[in-house]
Amino acid sequence: MASKNYLMEIWRFVKEQMGQFRILFFLLLYFAVSSGCVLITAPYEIAKGTIKTCAFAVKGAYELTAGTAKIVYEVGGYTFKVVRAPLDWPLTHDEIETVDGLPVKEAIRSGRVKNAPYTVKGKTYYPMSLKEAECYSETGTASWYGYETLRKKGGFMTANGEAFDPERFTAAHKYLPLPYHIKVTNLENSRSLIVRVNDRGPFISEQNPSSENRVVDLSMGAAKKLGFYEKGTVRVKVEAIQLQEG
């Protein structure tokens, strides 16, 4: 049998090579020795920066596809209701000029929105691929939008063709694929929320030129849930949520 000191030396070597991190799991080391096979089960911590970790939610990767009128699903304990908007509804961000080289409504009708490049006031934005978005994480300023949509009869359409509901937990992002899910954490009060990204923005405005530097625009309902509705903006951490299929 392998000696205790021999086993400890191997374990010490592994720890020195791999370092320490916050995520605790069990490392299983199998190796053969002259008298048989020895199994070691030991606590192990991943070195910070050695791998990228993504947040995973409950199964339910759903998309609003052509011909679908409404979808209701749950992710991480939050219920999402997705409704297709009539094509004659105005966009929440009518400053979007083209998507994938097409008029916005034509791109939506053709299903060419997910991560297609789009233009706003002559500037072209290039969204991430699904692969690039997998481990997206960013800290910055969040704002909220949607109050103005409550004053109009009918409704508004998001950049991927969904009916915009300011009371539901949704968000606008300039670079994530549409639709997508993210976890947003208010860094001032530690409240967190999962939201569905179904719109583009925030973009630069004449009233506030710095608005384009914000990392995410949340719905009014999300802002209330996170506790910054009255304040208007807040420092947040945004993390990708990977949905498990099946």
C-alpha cells in the first residue's frame, strides 16, 4: 500500500499546481500502486482565473418562433410570459435603423435578429455569438425604461418582436443575443434577479450623452424588484445564465 506520507506529497503537489478559489468540490485521484488501486477523495478549490464559470438555471431554453403567439416558462423560480407583438406596433427603440442590413420590421419578420449587426444613428453594433455570450459577466451602471409605454394605447414591440410589458422582468442590452437570460445583482443592496433580454439599448440620447455607457436597461418592473426604481440608476453586476435543455 502507498504510504500516508506519499499520498500527502501527491496532494500537496496538486494544490500547489492548481491553487485555490471559492468553488469547493471533490477531486478524485486514481492511481495504481504495486499492491492495488488507491482512491483519494479530497476537498479542492479551483484557482481563480484558471477556468471560467457560468451560472446555470433550470431547464427551459425557449425561443419565440414564427407562428408562436405566447409562451410561458420558468427559469430559476421566475416565470416569464412571452407574447408576439403585432408588426404594426411601434418599436420601444425607434432609433434602430436597420438590422442585418434590412428594415427592422422585415428583419424581425424574417427571424434575422438574434445576433445580427444593427445600426443606430449611423453606428453599427455587432452582438456576441451564443458561444461568446456563454460566460459573459460585466459590472457597470444599469438604468430602467418603459414608463412612457404605459401612456399609449396598444403596445410596443421589442427589438426581437416581443410585446413589451414594463411590469415584467425584461432587459435591453446592446451586445447579447436575443433572447437571452441574465442574472442582475444590485451591488448597493445585494438583491438579485433573473431577467429576459429581449430588446436593444441603452443608446446615447441628446438629454444624456453618457447613457450609452450603461451596461443594461431594465424594465420598470425589474427596477422595482431590485430596489432602484426611485433612484433611476444603480451599480450592478450582470452575469449570463445558461439554460439547460430538456
